[in-house]
Amino acid sequence: MQNYIINENIRCYRKLIAMSTDDPHRDEARHRTLVQLLAEEEAKHVKPDDWPNE
């Protein structure tokens, strides 16, 4: 379930960033925040195959 939420957040942030990128009157602080949030969500997204062996 957690992976689903992370995937949806990533999808949402990518969409908002794309919209912001094309806006000539974009709010730079908001755009940077969206990019940072996307990076944080992508860092959380680890597939089970990528987990180290314990």
C-alpha cells in the first residue's frame, strides 16, 4: 500500500512540475519545492529487489 501512495505522489509531482515548467509566470519557489518533493518521493521508492541482503 505504501508503494502505491509513493507512486501516486511521484505521478502527481511530475504532472505539477510539467505544468509549472511551461508556465511563463511560474512561482520559482513553488517549482523548486515541487522538484524537492519529487526527489524525496523517488528516494523512498525502493523496489523489494533493490533491498540489501541481510
